[in-house]
Amino acid sequence: MADGARRKSWWLEGNFAPVEQEVEALDLPVEGALPPELSGVFMRTGPNPARAATAHWFLGDGMLHGLRLERGKARWYRNRYVDTKLRKENILPRDPAIFMDKLASTANTNIVRHAGRILALEEAHFPYEVTPELGTVGPIDFDGKLKTALTAHPKICPETGEMLAFGYGFVPPFLVYHRFDAAGRLVQSEEIPVGGPTMIHDFSATRTKVVFMDLPIVFDLEQAMTGGMPYRWSDDYPARLGVMPREGTAKDLQWFSIPSCYVFHPLNAYDEGETVVVDVARYEKMWVKGFDEPARLHRFRLDLPGGRARGETLFDEPIEFPRICDAYAGLKNRFGYAVTTHAGDDAGFKLGTRIVKFDLDRHAVTGAEFGRGRFPGEPVFAAAGYGEDDGFLLTFVFDAGRNASEFVALDAKNLSAGPVARVPLPQRVPFGFHGAWFAD
């Protein structure tokens, strides 16, 4: 408040604000040269809180933005809402009843492709299937076998084709692990005991194990019933990581106590003998005064025989949305990528103007600087060969000076050289969450 006047919500201002139209443009102009190796669709999802009374950016209706690349051409751009039950029935995302209806998804957080289907995900509900053209097929419950919500961050194993996931909620069971085979069938569901209802946004997986994050963002019924964000920070809830074999049960679970922190997104995890290594974007504290503490790349080493966890901050660069080459998921990786952030306050989340590349073997950081008032999103790796950094980073960039957006491709081997190609877009792309490259 200022002089008694209500400040406009930060998620309705600047490039967090929604766009009003669903548009399409064909055969877009290209600045530079699009890599001819890239044929497929770059797709990104995020909240588009255009309806009144949206309680938070996280609760805005999901909107997909897609760009079709083909033989060095930008064939089309379009944006489309995910046509969820919330939109069809005009249910406000702040209505507490949506947390009991698994079809009432915003579908605004992530998109993955598994077993021939593209899933638009949001962690409190069932996923929605969408098409490569951004159309909506409908909600998916895996032949009635899925009884919980599904995380927005399932892990797809490059070796087995399995999809590993979980669901969490504010009534027991608070956490359930799910394993899907390569054909997309749900083959295992296992209740995981935790200390109470917490927000478990993501987890990690090696080629043999999964790692659960039981951290101190806790469910708050009073906030939920008044239409606000249903979770808050708790100084009293102990932080811990749980390791379990991928085909294991709760009896095989081993918990590790760690200093209080929060993690939205891991970079990767892998086995190193009898140690599990987990790299994450770690916040020391979250939502005490909004996004008041930036995340930094942090490593946990979990000693299985000794039952001890050791942690260290790897780099001081404030980051979010860490990504790797997906072929290295669950294996030891040398490189990681992320977008920089700035320390925020109760005014909201603040992106930076750089995409960085971490060389974990040489402890070095390089990056692409987009300049004052130009803000990239999550860097999505698109492979163009067999080397770990043999490919391109794809993202949307918002130019505040022009109030316009563009698609950008960077050579992952040489970020400092700047974009190899830019595609100006017909309308602004609001800040969002996660994207994917779906190669043909």
C-alpha cells in the first residue's frame, strides 16, 4: 500500500502481464541463420493471468507459445491457451475447490513428451495432452490408474524411456512416487512418508535412484481458504533429502538431514560410487518477503553408507531455470545452463539479462549478455550432435524498450559470441516457466 492506494499486483505489470489475443504468423523473418539441423517445434508454457481475481502469477491460466523450425526457416509462431476445465467452465483459479478437482488444472508450468504424447503439466492436478500444433486434446489419468496429481517435473530416462514422477497434496498421502514404462503405462505407485503437507515442486533422478526433496514450504489452510497462495515458509519444518532405488519401495528410503533451504529446480543428479551427487538451484529462504533471496548453484553429496549429507555452493551467480543436455540426465554432466536473476522483494520475481554456462569440471562460467532491458527466459538445449555441448540453446527474449519479444538461438559451445539467429515475434511473449524442444 502507498498513501492508502492499492498497488497493482506485480504479475499484472510489465512483461508478467497477460496478452489478450491468440495469434498466428507464418514464414517469419529470420535475422542471422537458423541452424538447419533443427527441425521441430520450440514450445514454452507459462501463466497468462488474463481473468479477474487471479490470486498469484503461479495460478494464471496456462498459455503455450510455439515456434516451428524447418530446414533453416521459421515456419510459424502461434500462442494458444490450454483449453482446461478451468477455462471451459470459467472457474477462477483462486477458488479453493480447485484443489480437490484433479481436472481443474491451470496446465501452466511445464511441457514434456513421453510415449508419443505431449503433456502440459501443473503440479496440483492431472496433466493435459496437447498437440505439436498447440491444440488441446484433454486431461490424462493414465487409464484411471493415476490417483494423485502429477508433478510438473517428471524425469524421462534417456536409457530406458521410463518416466519417473510423483504427486503431492495437502491431505494424506502427502507424497506418492509414480513410475511409467516406456509405453506410457503407470506401472508403480508408492506412498512416500513425509512430515506433513509441503510444496514439493521437483525432484531428482540418477540412472538408478530417485531423490525426494522434503523442504520447509508448508501448506497453509487459512491462506488457501482466503484465496491466496496456499503455501508459506516455515522455520520449524526440518529440511531433508530422501534417496530410494527407482524400482524400490518406502522401506528402501534413506533420509538425509540438510540445512534449511528451498529448491524449485535441480540441475541434475548422478551416482558416484556409493555417493549420490545432486546439483540444484538452492534458496536459503523463500517467501518470507516474496522472492527475497536469489538461488545459487549448490551441490549436495549424499554418502549412502555413512548416512551423511555435505553441501557446497558451486558458483555465486544468482540463477534460476537450470538445464542440461537431456541425454545426460542421471549421468555425470560437465555443463549446465541457466538464466541469471536479481534479488527481489515482495514486488516479485526478477529475471536478469544473461544466460550462463557452467563448466563443472573446470569451475568456470561463461555467458551471453543480452543488454540492458533485454530479458531471456529458460535456456532449452537442442542437441545437434553427440557431444555434451554440441547443440543450441533456445529461448524467448523480451525487450522492455520495445515492449516486444523474439526467439533466439545460441551456440552452446560459444555463448559469448551471441545469437546465431533471431526471429522477431508478432506479439510480446510474457515471462513464463518452462519450455521444450520437440525434434521431428
